[in-house]
Amino acid sequence: MATVIYLLCAATAFACAWLLLRSYRRTRHRLLLWSGLCFSGLVVNNILLILDRIVFPEPEMDLTTWRLASALLALLPLLYGLIWEDD
């Protein structure tokens, strides 16, 4: 059941990223770009979660640091867009 939930989370993040970036390409609103980049990073984070929990569940292969780093890097573009962009 956890595998299905992890895959659905990754698919949802991918759909959000795709829709946001597609909308940015049409309208050129910068906040859509920052949000799309954030969700693209969250797709990477979800893939690392699947790899960490399902594919490599052994304790000697721990991807927790990589998952946390990817989550931080995913949120930085949105944080930048919310603070420094003035529309």
C-alpha cells in the first residue's frame, strides 16, 4: 500500500509541475515558474523517497540526507519567488 501512495504522490507532483510550467509558458507570470520549479524538485524528492523506502530498504543504503537536501532545493525557488518577485 505504501508503494501505491508514494507513486501517487510522485504522479501528483509531476502533474502539478507540468501544469504550472505549461501555464507559465503561455502567460509568462513569474510565480508560475517558481511554483513549477518547486514541484519539479518535489518530483525528484518523491522519486528518492521511493528509492529509499521501496527499492533499497537495506539500512546500509540510506538516502535520507539526499531526500532532505532535495526537499530544501525544491523549496528554494518558490521561496525566492515569494520574497523577491513583485508583480
